[in-house]
Amino acid sequence: MTPTTSTTGRPAHELSDDELEQQGTTAHETRNWVFLNGTAEQFATHTARMLELEQEYLRRHPMRTWQGSGGAAGEQSELDVLKQALRGILVQITALLDHEPAATGPQTSSDVADPVVALLSRIAESEGNRMHKLEVHQAAREVGLERSALAKLYQSDPPLLVTEQSDRVLTAAGRLRLSEASA
């Protein structure tokens, strides 16, 4: 499933209990994909929706989760539950705001003469001329290489990159392309 930002669904307070539980489960199942592959906008939208669903679930069923019970023996008021939930949200927001971007920042295609060469150079600089597939996708975004152009690196004859399980490996043809570019 590929999460999108075009719709966020009905407000959580309008969902039935079954719908709320199903959408919450789906949000958690897709979280890893959004975290690793999504855009900043997709991540922000997913985070907001997931928190909305979680807070509504916590409001309806405060004693079903550790957040609602807080591990305490007694009953908590709805206000205490909401305060505790808001503190958790603030911790998450603060962590996102405090995150320092990479020192050099993403490059755009106008910053890079040849994004293919820039990507192949990054892979060549990695140990064993290989990178994890997610790192390759991130590097491709940073140098301004479109997904379709990245795919062509695997499909060219001979291929410039090959897959080995979760790694992407620079081939002899890829190293030749780099040496031709530096000449």
C-alpha cells in the first residue's frame, strides 16, 4: 500500500469503533513505509492522522492502553488522560523540530552537473561499492535523480547498478561510467 496525502478520511470522532480500530491498525502498518519512503508532506500528514486516530481511541477507551491507565491503580479523569496524551504529542513534535538536517542539505538537479554520475560516485565511495537500497533512494533524491532515471541504471545494457538482496552494487560498467566522467 502506498499512503497518499490526498485524503485523510473522515474525522476520527465520526468513525465507528470498528472503523477507528481498523484505520488505526492500517496507520500503524503503513508507518514504516511512510517513514522510510514517504515525502516530508506524506510523513506530516500520516503523523497527524495517526495521532488523531490514537487520541480518539484513547478518549473512547482510556483504560485499554498504558497511556490511559498510566500504570496507576486508580481511575484517571478524561482531562488527565488528554493532558498526558498532549504531553506525548509535544515530545514527538519537539523531537521532529529538534532534528538537525544533513549539514550539506539536499542538492537539486541544478546543483549537480550529472545526477547519474553524482549518485554513482556516492555508491563508489561506500564500502564495497555498495549501499542499502533505501540509502540509494535517498541519495538519488538528494542529487536530483528522478525515479525513472534511477530505474534505468539497473536496466541499461550493461547495467550500471545491480541488486544483491537489500544492497545496490556498482558494476564494472558503472565504474567505467565514472572514470569516463572524470576524464
